[in-house]
Amino acid sequence: MFWLVLSTTVAACMAAAMIVIRLRAAKKPASVKKIVLPPLFMSTGALMFVFPVFQINVIQLFEAAAVGLVCSFFLIKTSRIKIQEQEIYLVPSKWFGVILVGLLLFRVAFKLAIGSSISFGETSGMFFILAFSMIATWRIVMLLQYLQLEKQLKFKKMRQTN
């Protein structure tokens, strides 16, 4: 029970930090680096699977990844990338924070539901896969949108100089 409460508290703090970071980031122009680096940094967490306690089977991997993909849909739908003042910005919707809190509550409920039948280590591994697949999918979609807008911006600048 202690580990459940501790991991839930840490997840809540991380979600709150993510909301603050995303809202601050919306005030500065986006870049490929700002979009790609967070999932790359997060990927180092996969080193947890070196330890047997965190290892999961293939079915658990696919289940966690599938749930992460479904959850990423909500992040994708509440994030927009647009051109403002000749720069590209990520503009989170007003619902972004609500969606993040909702996803956190979903993860906690899910953890409580499966926590009694799956070990803490396996649950941790599954939630890493869930979070990584959710964030990586969201960031890939953001990157594709960013590159599309960047192309439009370059074309627009090129037409203005001619």
C-alpha cells in the first residue's frame, strides 16, 4: 500500500509539473528540439527493464502500449500548433490541464484495478510503457504538424522576398 500511495503521489506531482511546463512553453516558439527531446529523455527510463522485477511479458507490453495510444488521442486533440507573428507556437487548449488530470485519475484507477493481480514492479513497467507510448505518439503527431507549418512558413517567406 505504501508503494501505491508513493507512486501515485509522484505521478500527481509529475502531472502538475507537466501542466505548468506546457503552459509556460506556450509562451515561447516551438522547435523540433523542444518537441523531440522530452520523449528521448524519457526513453532512458527503459533501463528499468534491465532489472527482473520490472520486466513484463509481451502481452502486457502490447496492452500498456495500446492504452497509451488511446490516451494520446486526448493529448493530441487538446494541443494545437499554429503560426503567430512568423513563429510556430504550441497552443494548448483550455481543456489540456483537465485532460491531464483526467488521464492521471484514469491511471490511478487502472493501477488500483490491476495492482492486486500484478506485482508492483510489473505495474511500474506497464505504466512506463503506457506513459511513453502516450507521450511519444503525441510528440510524433506534434512534430509532423510542426514540420508542415514550418514548410508553409518557409514558402510564405520565400514568396514575400520574390
